[in-house]
Amino acid sequence: MRTASKGGGGAGDGSVSALPEGWRAEEAVAGNRKTLEALRELVTYPFLYGRESRLLGLKWPRGLLLYGPPGTGKTSLVRAIVRECDAHLTMISTYSVHKAHVGEGEKFLREAFSEAYSQASRGKPAVIFIDELDAICPRRDNRVDAIDPALRRPGRFDSEVEVTVPTVEERLQILKLYAKNLPLDENVNLQIVAASCNGYVGADLEALCREAAKLAYHRMSNLSEGEKVLKLLTEDWESARSLVGPSMTRGITKEISIVSWHDIGGLKDVKKELQKAVEWPINHAAAYARLGIPPIRGVLLHGPPGCSKTTLAKAAAHAAQASFFSLSGAELYSKYVGEGEALLRRTFQKARLASPSIIFFDEADAIAPKRTGPGGNSSGNVTVGERLLSTLLTEMDGLELATGIIVLAATNRPNAIDAALLRPGRFDKVLYVPPPDVEGRYDVLRIHTRKMKLGDDVDLWKIAECTELFTGADLEGLCREAGMAALREDLSASLIRNTHFQAARSSLSPSLTKAVVDEYSNAAINDPSTMKH
């Protein structure tokens, strides 16, 4: 009799169907080869090599603990091995032991083990699968450390195997498994789909295939009878990916829009530096390893408000095909002691599981404020900020052993950030994001007017020349106000003309002044703490 258990997941009925001879578990699940082999050793080796073990006095392991994020296939792996070995499966779930009356749960456990012993005495492998062990023994935190240590010793759960988030190769295997019966168009490349699904677990990929098939069916239903051929096109997969995101990021970060470098006007030098700092270590990790170059661990973006710092971080994450975790000061400051630090630690933990990942801190000055010296102010907010800073420093130092995780942060007040963060090994690179110059403003105007119907008299270059000190956000507002001016003039207007842009320009003022821009641009980029208020 062997025991396998896991923390997190759902329960089933434990039924095992007859299979053709030679059937392998790999035909039902993909990836996690290490876990499959560990389960095979646990279930089959005592029966295959029973005589040898008795001669050698070898005692086989009795238990295996599977742990990992939800949806990575822990239950499916156990079921597949049980089917492959034609073993008897006894399922124990939270619902089967948490009964209304005293003693019912204990009785169920005794009967489950008795049944398994009975099957094993007849020469048939017997597996007891305990689902959601952390909910039974004794508290539920979705962590392997929540299980009572008395269970985690040799003679009980002898081994522990982590079921990790699948790699890109494993994602491809899983997609092939779920898509083997789907009518794929010849132009669909599952390798590209797998590469774009960073952070997806097996359950996410199954949902992705289901959503892509649903979209293809809806598209086919709108065609005429002669054209109705069900095919999953590349655009079906892209649309499905926008609907089915990685479950790893749920509960940690809000949904964000997909942004590319082409959606950001100007800032060519900043884009180039971000590409080298963020994209290269992720997309060319082998080159870094070959030369022994440690990748950049953190990048701080600072500059005036409205100059696309947050948008730059989103574009960098999208270009690197990395999981994106976004946190702001408002999310981390809580009235409950320790809640913000716990969220911070949980974010770094999930980023490690879903790597390559980018963790983005908006309003970094609120998350990592300067610490006061001895005898300084010790009000509640300062104490919370100091605890958050200490947690952030510890987590960033822990990234030395992690790969594929980069921390980005944005702030309008770099002088308010604690100096302990602004050193190599934490925020290795500090980039100034300036307001757009005339070429940058022209690019921004082109981006924000690409879906607008403009009249022949609209000259975006001239508008760019007369909007000095306008930030990207200001220019977006200018374009919107020009459209509103056209509607106010005539609700049936079909074009936005130059007069509408001039009216919008006269009603709007730039959010920056020359003095503010000079203050930011004159600050020492490698030592932002010297910036004056």
C-alpha cells in the first residue's frame, strides 16, 4: 500500500478504467517527467522488485508528498500513474473527512486504509490519495509548510516532489496533448502559442484550448453553409489568450492592457536601455550564462508625471513575454499589521514560480520611503513604510539565486526613496524619463490620432511644435479634447479639423513648467537622492 498526497486542488471519485496493454501515463499528462518517475517508483517498484528487497532487507518508501501551485496537474499525475499500473485507488478529500458528527471522519479514514490493505494483501498495488492534505492536517494556507511536521519524516511521507509551473517545452507538450483532436489551421504554430503563455499551468492551457475552439465555432456559425469548415486559426488563439490569463497572477495584480513599444511615442534612448536591461537577460539568458554575466536585478524609472513611466514598464514586460505583477503603494498600505508585507512576499513567491517575471512597483517612493534616523519620527505610517522597505530589501537580495526575475519601479520623487535600494545589486540602473521633445510629441500625436478621422488641414508636426512642455498624457488629452470640440460643433461631424485642434490647444495648458523640467533634468542620474524638491 502506498500513500500520495498533495496540498490544494479538487477531489474525484477515484474510478479507474480499463486501458490497452502498454498504455503509459504520458498519454494522459504532459510535462513533469520527474514527478511521474517518482510516482512510478513509489507504486510499482515494491511489486516489481519485491523479492530483491526482501533479500536485501530494503524497506520501500510508503508516502510521497506532491506540492505546488493550483492547476499544475498534481491530481492528474496520480490518476495517470494509477491507471498505468492498474492499481486500486482510494480517494480521501476534505469533504470526506470533515463530517457533521464527531468520529465520522476518523471512521472514514480507518475504512479507507483497511480497504487499501485488503487490496494490497491480494497482490494488487493500492494507492491512497489524500487531496488537499494541508486542509486536513491541520490548517489551510496553500503552502507545504502548513502541513504538520510529524507527517513530513521518513516512514510517513518519505519524499517530497514539487510540481512546478511548466516550462515552454512542457507547455508545448501540454498544448499538443489537449489540441490533438482539434482541427488546427496549417498556419497555427503551437510552439509560438506555448512561448506566449508564460506562467500558464496545465489547467490554464486546457482552458485556453477550450476557449480557442469556442471562438472558432462562433466564427464558423456566422458563415454561410458552403463556407462552414471548423478550423482553429491563429487569431482564435490570440483572442483566447486575451480571455484566459495565467491563474498564477490572479489575486496579486489587476488586469492590465497589452502595450507594445510602438504604442509609446519618442523616448528612443530610454526604450533602448530598457530593452537591454529587461529583454536581453530574459530572451538571451544562454548568452549571459555563457559569459558569466549577472543580469540586472532592478531598474528605477524616474521623471515628471505623465511621461509614460508605467507604460514603458508594461511594454517591456510584453516585449519580453514575461509575467507581469504590478503593485502600488495604495495596495500595500493596510490597516492590518503585516498584511502589506505578506502581499509583498507572496508577489515575489509567485513571480519565482511564473518566471520569467517582471515585478512593477508604481509610486515606489511610497513603498520604499527614506528611513528616519535614531530619535526620528516613529508615526504609524513611517513604521509601515519601514517594514515594507525591509521586506523589499530582503526579497530583492533573495533574487540572487533566482533567474528570470526583474524588478521595475517608477516614481516622480526619486529623492524620497531610501538610499539602500539605490545601489548595484538592487536597482542597478536608474533611468530618467524626460518629457517628449518635438519629435517625440509628433510620434505621440500620431499614435493617439491613428483611429481618428482627421481633415486634410491637420498638420501634426505644427501641433507638436506649439505644444512644448506637454507630456504624453497632456497630448492624449489634447487629441480627445479636439474630438470633443468637433462633436460640440456638430454631432454628425465626420472629420476632426485643424480649427478643433487649435480650440483644444487654447483651452489646455501644459502640466509642466520650465523650472520643473530643469529640476528633473539637472538631477544626477546615478544618484537621484541629490535631487532638490
